[in-house]
Amino acid sequence: MTNQDLITGTDGKKRCFWCGNDPLYIRYHDEEWGRPVHDDIRLFEKLCLEGFQAGLSWITILRKRENFRAAFENFDFYKVAKFDNNNIEELLANPGIIRHRGKIEATINNAARAIELIEEYKSLKGYIETFTPKENITPSTRKDIPSQTKESQALSKDLKKRGWRFVGPTTCYAFMQAMGLVNDHIQGCDCLSKQA
């Protein structure tokens, strides 16, 4: 029986349906998505980019990621927290990123909030891990993958309470998938055996 939610690449590897045949997407699927991230800068980047993705496709963000990194000081939250109105206007004029004022301002705001979290929890990773699900069931099909969970709802609620923006429960769940807090590679995906 064939799982319609897996695709076989030209290299013979089985992958989750969503990465298609775009080399950039395949590399992201194979090397990043669902793999644990321990570096606070990369965690902040992933959360910010998930916020920028709201209403857009992930491949759009992925294609602009290097531009985002250049525009936001490689997502060093200590630097981003110091951005001012001049920086905002420069970012709004930057065709290499998503020029959405609310999302840009949220990223700057969230940088300051990230620093506050680190002061309290010693690291973003330490804070985020407090929302680790008790179990992670490997999905059999795409229908088994939720858009949000009680853990992503709790993370979203707590972040918002702390003043973060563009961190709804769906965004938080996508972030949890991207940074490996949950692993939603579908059963039969070659990446599962590599991550076991």
C-alpha cells in the first residue's frame, strides 16, 4: 500500500508531501525540519520567520531567508532590540524581505522580549522546552498533523502575556515543528529513520 502523503524524489528517497521537488525545500525538509535546535539565535530566527510566514507559503520565506538574516543582523536579538524608526523605514523599503510593518515591528519588539526571557530562564531553549508535549505520535497521514495543539496554545498564550506579537497558536505549532520540539515527519519518510 502506498502512502499518498509521501513523495519519492529523483534520488529514490521518500519524503513528506509538502516539500515537493524544489531543491531548497528538499534540503530544508531533510536537514532542518523536525530536528532539535539548541542555539537561541536560531530559535529566535525560526519564531520570527514563522511569524512572517502568517498568510504566506513557507517556501516564500525560505527563499528570502538569507535576505532576512542580512536585514535583521542575523537575528541577533540583542542587536535587533535596538532597532529604531530609521531601521523600520529601511526594512519597509527592502524588497528582499516581507515588507509588512506589523511583522517588522513585532520582530523588534520580540527581540526585547527574548532578552527578558533569557534573563528569567537562562536561555530561550530552556523556556521553550517547558512546553514539550508529553508524547509525540508519528503521523500516518497529513490528516494526523494538527494545525495547533494544547501545548502550542499554551506557548502562544504565555508569549502573548509576556508581550510577544505574531505568535498565535498555529504559528507556535509551526515553530515547534520547525525547531524539533515535535517531529511530524510522516510514517515512511526517510528522515524519520535518520532522526531516530
